[in-house]
Amino acid sequence: MRRLGIALLVAMAAAPPLRAQGDAATLIAGARVQLEQFNADSASALLERALTPNSGATVGQRVRAYVLYGIAQLSARNPASARQAFRRALQLSPTERVDSLEFLEPESLLREFNAERGAVVAATAPAVSERLVVQVALPVDTTLAIADGRLPISPVPSRKARAVVAVAPADAPAAVLWTDTLPAGATGSLGWNLRGRDGALVPPGRYAVLTTAMDSSGGISQTVERVVVLSRAAADTQVPSAPLEPSAFAPETLRITHGSPTAILFGVGLGAAAALLPSALGRPELNKSLAGDGTAYVVAGSVTLAGLVGFLAGHRVQPLPENARRNAQLRQQDAANREAIATANARARENAAVRVQLEGGGP
């Protein structure tokens, strides 16, 4: 029988070429006959011809030829060649089965064929893309000037993807104040200028930094939220000077008295004269009826007191305009200095740097 198979093979090789598809079908059918008769070498020779590029075999015929060739190689104890043939058959038809041919090589056909099926499925199955994630780096504690300071925000996607960063109040994450995008494949940082959409510096408080990555295939990472706390740094202010003491001002008037000691003596003299005048005139009888009466002394006292009042009431107030002018200048200068210090302190507080602290710290 083996001789008959070889003779048939030689005859087919010597015969003129058949039509393309008919030739492949005939070769495959002949190989099947040879396998059933345990002529593995003859079957392999026919199948090799059926698998040549100019055989005109269809995809289905090539699948069949590879399966039979693998069986022939198993029979010939060439497992490596058998597995290679099975793999090519499965690459053309991943769902191919050989259960009906198990009888041709019952000990190893299913084992080897299914092993190759697993290898082909693993090789041809689409790679399971790892989940897209994004990390974001922020300074833990930094101080920024309000004029041109920017908070560096560094998103790092797990694969090539663009990263979108948004900033919003921590208690209202939908009210986005600022947003920017880092292009796919780019490295570096985005910089928030600490201002909202209206361009005004945001007030101190807690702000959420929201970062999301998106790749070209539509994959979207989970949004990463980090919270930063903004506060104004202490301003370098001036301490206003103490209020001016009264002693700092010169007197603005001068009190000038017109009376004199002579007026006092004159008043006292008149009082004495009023008391002693009757006796001095030799008319003691004038006082006779006034014996024990103090009227004369009252009159004398009144005259004396009038002299004193005249002395005390005899004064005037003289203005000192030069002193008043200097005092006014001193007050104006003090007010101007205080206003300048207040203005400078207000400007210093307005331009005070912003301190940014990462809530919770760490990367």
C-alpha cells in the first residue's frame, strides 16, 4: 500500500497541472486518504503542494490542509511542525475544530490543537488597556506675589493623554473659576494666577483643584481633587507716631495786665482817708454819733477793694500770630504724616503676597 501511495504521488507530480481550485481539492482529498492508510509522508507531500501560493486553494481549503498537515506531522513524530501547522490553521479560522479527526491521531491531536488554540487566542486578543489614571503635583506650602505669581499644577497621566485642570471653590466645585489644558504627550506645569474669570484676585479660602485625563481613544480618568487653602501673608506696615503732646505747641496768646502796685496803694490810702477824714478835719463830732459804728470802716474797705478790682481788671489778651501759624503747620504736618502712613499701610495690605497651602500635605 505504501508503494501505491508513493507511485500515486510520483504520478501526480509528473502529471500536467490541474485547474487551480480543483488541483488543491484533489491534493487535500488524496492526503486524507493517505492519512487514513497511515502514510504520513505521502500525505505531507500532497499537502505541501496544496499549500503552495500558486495552488489556488481557498481559505477554507488552506485551513483544512494545515490541519491535515499537522496530523501528518504528529504521526511522523514532529510535534513542533504539527503545532506550527495547527497555529496557521487557527489564525485563518479561530473557531476551527478537529474533533471529527481525532481518530487519525487519538493520543495527541486534541491536546496539541487546543494548546495552540489557547496560544492563538492570547496572541490575537486585543490587549486589555490599563485603566487611565492621572496624578497631580502641587506645592505643599508656597507664597506667591499677587502681581505675577502663578500656582504650578503638574498633571501626570499614566499614558499619553491630555490633562484638563480646573479650579473652583471647594464648597462649589461646579462654579469653575479657572481652567487650562496640558496637551497629550506634553510635560510640565500649568499655572493658576490666583484669579477668577473676571480677572479679580480670589478672596482667601479653600479651593478645589480638579484634574482629569482624556486619551485619543476616548478613555477618561477618574477626576482627582486636591484642596488648597489661600490666605494673605502679613503685610509690612508702618506704626503711626503717637499723638502730639500739648507741650509741642507754643502759646498762641499773651495776657497783659494794665494795673500797678501804685493803684493798690492808692486804693488803700483812700480807704484809710475815708476812715480818718473826720478826725483829720477837727470835727470828731462827725463820728460822735457813729461811735461803735463800723460804717466808716466798711466804706474804707470798699474803697480799698475797688482799688484791688481796678488792679485785677486792668488787663488785655495779645494774640501771637507767629506761634499760631507754627502750631497750624505742625498740626497739618502731623495729619499729613498720619494720612501717608495709613495710605502706605493700606497699599501694603492690598499688595500682600498670597500663601497657598496644600490641605493634607503630601503629593
